Amino acid sequence: MTDMNGGIPTPPGQNPDQNPYGGDPTPLQPTQPTAPANAQGGYQPYASAQQPYGGQQAYGHQPYGAGATQQTYEAEPVAVHAQHAAPKASGGKTFLIAFAGALVACVLAFGVWGVFNAMNPTSHTETITNPTTGEQTTINVSAEDSTLSEAVAAKCLPSVVAIDVYATPQQSMSGMGGLEELFGYGYGSDQGSQGNQDLQMYSQGSGVVLTEDGYIITNNHVVEGGEAYKVTVAGETYDAELVGADPSSDVAVLKAKDASGLTVMEVGDSDNLTIGEWVMTLGSPFGLEQSVATGIVSATSRSQIMDAQESMQSGGTGEVTIYPNMIQTDAAINPGNSGGALVDSEGKLIGINTLITSYSGNYSGVGFAIPVNYAINLAQQIIAGETPTHAQLGVSLSTVDASTAQRYGLATDTGAYVAAVSKDSGAAAAGIQVGDIITAFDGQAVESASDLMLDVRSKQPGDTVTLTVNRGGQTSDVQVTLGDDSSTQKEKAEAQQHQQSYDGYSLEDLFGQRGAEQQDAA
């Protein structure tokens, strides 16, 4: 996965010597393909690749400090000489003084212990209320949060969905080729129950309940290519239908048919996260429903643009997908976790589990979730029957680097070159012109067209942003009110039908020379 903020392995083709493994880790969209049943009809999540541990190794137990010379210290008896002995007549007084001293010592000891316990409670209780039934469950939580995971899991698991995707054999073969190559799994033969006995289950994923009547948010790459769906919520299985999807953001919504009274997951705030805070992932890794894993927020604002080729290789939709400001976590995300929940210590939804970075194809400690504030906004548009829209600047861009700057005599060697400005766009209204080079967005450096695309996508239509623009060597700040891309949705669909490139033309095209640099739209 390419990280626009640093810390993630270098993109293919750039500085290969920096990669000691000889290649970049694969950015993966961990949808779970189904494995064939074994001879006894059991499910083998690792298929034939799973092998028993090749030999048990015994480890001898050695007590702490073994090998050191043990020394015994004897308490020397205190000699009581006759001249130091108390007179016999004072024995009763001595006893009373000793008793009083002991009593005071006990009072002080218990008092200090009580104060210590008051300041350092060993446990407290957590009461979890089911928002649908009103039933309450009380869980004892220790001061060390040893059962925090139990409390959060009890609250959140009733809202986590296991998704089975069905398609025709031809569709499943074409749609799962990439994942079969990555994970080595075969195709299941379970048939759907939606009136078409030719359908078979070919992938699995996860989702989160948004409404009591069955609206479920998940990833688009989980449901892409499916012709029928089943969802399992709190032990109940429902047929489901695809309400809509936003492939460019990898968000989709399913509707469980005839569902009612489902437990809705409480939504948190993904704009207010702290690096290092406790989180939990919930979903169906490898088809194992109702699984949880804990970790921390490793980083925030991890952005990624996955091009069409990367998307296809990782089992995705095969079109450009933009992931702005993702949450990075070390809580386990594996194939089948896609579309599931990332929650905080209060059991509130803060992200939708989506990507992993891995050399093996499985969990390696680096996973990513779409921030819930961003995902929920798109899901609400889909549920309302609207086409999801995104913030748009209204320009076509190409990346400026040292080579192109030298070749064409540009005033700066980094930034996003404005190749075209859309009529009636926010950029046009602000006076942005062809030939401008945008070098900063709200004070943050813009080093490429992709940087600017991600910056714009992280905003909402109607937001006002500040662009730093280099025009003929002169730099100025320009205020731009972002529009939306609703007017370009139809054009984009038509362009895709004609198999035209999403990226457009290159700087070489713009200056009359054909080349390899690509143009992006923002």
C-alpha cells in the first residue's frame, strides 16, 4: 500500500532498492472467498495449505535466579542480659502498652489499606443496555480493564453482520481470480435460496447494522459482482438486497429483507481519535462469524488511491478507489473482516475495516479502516435513494516533478499542474487558471496530483479551502468553495463504458509530446 503520509513501503517502480523484500507489500481488500467442504463436510478455512505444527518442542522451566548461589541468612538471637530485664512488678504495664501499640498499628494499617482501595479500586461494574429490548447486562470490569474487551464485545456483537455473496459460477470465477491467487482458496458450492439454484456462494465479508429494519453498511468490494446475498445477524439469517454502492469510496449498503428490531450499533466520532487509544475489530475473518480482536489506533490520516490495476489484483472492483484519511490499526484484520466494525473503548463505531498491507496476504499488523464520519455520510445518501456525491474542485491535474519542471521550464518542481478548469466549478469561480501549479492545500504541502485529489475528497461539498497557487513564479493564496461531482457522474459512467482512462492525458500530451505521466481529476 502506498502511503501519502510516509511510513508505508514505496510504490512500485519507485526506489526499488529501499525494499529489502524485492517488492512492495500488496494492498489487499480482505474479502473472504469460501473454501470447499472437506470429506466430512467440515469447513477448512485454510484449505489444503494448512499443516499441523511440525514437532513439539519442550521448554524446561527454570525458576527466577536459577544458577546463582543460594544463601541463607540466619537471624542472630538477641541476648537479654539480666541487667536489661524489666522488673517483674512492671509486667502488667508493659502488656498494656504493647497491646495499645498493636491496636494503633492495626487501626493505621486498615485505615491506610482502606484509603488505598478507595484510590485504587480493584473492580467496578459496567452496565450494558440493549437499545432494542431495554434489557441490561452487568459486567465486572477490573481496574486494569481486564474485561473491557468482554464489555465492548457484549455491546457490539449483536450489531455485527456476516455476509454471504452468491453469483453464477462464471461470475464467481471471473470475480475471484485475484483472491484465489492470493489466498489459494477454491470455490464453495453452497447454493442461494433466492429462486436461482444456479447461484453458488463465492465470497464472504462483514457488515454493521445501521437501522432496526435492516440497513447494513459494508464495503463495495465485498458485494461487487454478487447476484444474491444472505446476512446473519445475532444468529438470524435473512435474504438481503443491494440498496446501492459508491465504488469510488468502497462503500455499499445492503437491506436485510423482512428484518425488524435489529440492534443498531452506536456511532462514534472518527474526527476525534488519539494515536495509541484502544480499539477492537469485529467481523467474520475466514468466515468465522462473531470474531473480535483488540489493538490500538496506530495512526490516522493514512490516505491511498488504489488504481484500477491494483484494485483488480487485490480482488476489488477494477476501478479507481479513493481512500482519504483512513485509520491505521494493529488490531487484526483478515480476509472476511472487510466491511466489519472498528470500535472504540465505549463500543462506538469509528471505522469500517477495509484494507491491509501485507507481503503474505494475511494479517501482518497493519490494517486500515474507512473513518465512520466519511462512510456514514455516503451510506445515508445511498439509503435515501441518492447518488453519492463527493467534494470537487473542478480541475484536471497532472503531477509536477523535477524532471517535468526542467523539461518545460516550470516555476516549481513539485505540485499539481492545472491542465483544465471546468466551467461553473468552484475553481473557475475562484479564478484558478490553466497553467497554475497548486503547491499547498489548507497549509499542507501538495506534492502530486494524487495528494490534491485526496485532500479534496477528504472535504464535504460546500466547504471552503485555501489553495496556494504558483502562477508564473508568483505565489498567492486563493479561497475556493468546493462543489460536488453529481454533474460528472453520468459522464464518468459513459467514459467507463467506452473504456476510456480515468486519468486522461499527460503533461507531454498537454505540451504536444506523448508520454507516460497521467492526468487526474479533482
